[in-house]
Amino acid sequence: MTEHSYKRHIAKTITWRTVGTLDTILLSWIISGNPLTGLKIGIAEVVTKMLLYYLHERIWFKFEVKNSHKRHIAKTITWRFVGTMDTMVLAWLITGNPLTGMQIGFAEVVTKMMLYYFHERLWYKIHYGLDKRKEKNDKQHSSSSI
């Protein structure tokens, strides 16, 4: 495990949190009918979700799953479970209404799973922080062009 992998996981954490926060703010606003509530929930999630996402990335880094599609689907499901629980609790605490928390959390299941899957696919194509994968791909491209 190189130091580069830590940088990669931090970069993935930041990009995902940006996408996820915007989605949470929008959904929370629509469901609660209050843009301020959407902002409060979205801002609270920035802290909790970045920590949880980073830990999720570190755990998944240790698993060897060869098929990238299966890996991305499994990561999508495990992350969505963690993320949904966090959203439900935060929305409940902020609105004071457990039903609102559940509505926001369940709405996110659909939007966030799609967004997360595409985020994973994009990051799979980016070699930042993966020196060995980049070196392997560079060697394959140089040998195929000979």
C-alpha cells in the first residue's frame, strides 16, 4: 500500500462528497419543503460522510475483487447502506421528525446508488494514486504499439 493510495482515497472522498452533498441538499429541500433544512442536512453530512466514506475506501482497498463491475456494485451497496443510515439519523435529528428522516434516506437510495456507481466507474479509469496499475497499463500500451 503506497502513500499514493491515501491521496487517491482522499481525492475520491472529496469528489464523492461534493456530488453527494448536492444531491442531499436538493432531496432534503424537496421533501421537507424548506431550503434551509436541506442546507442544514447537507452541511452536517459533509463532516460525517467524509469520515465514513474514507473509512469505507480504506476497508475496500484491502479486498481483492478482480471483476471491476462486481466490485463497484458491491461497493455501491455497502456504501449506500452506511450512507442511508447516516442520512436518516441526521435528518431525524435536524428536523425532529423520524418520518422525514426516513423519507429523505429512502429517496437517496435510488439517486445515490446511481450517482455512486458512475463515480466509481469514472475513478476506475483514473490512475491517480495507483502507480502499479498505471505502470501496467503504460507497459501494455507501449508493447501493443510495437
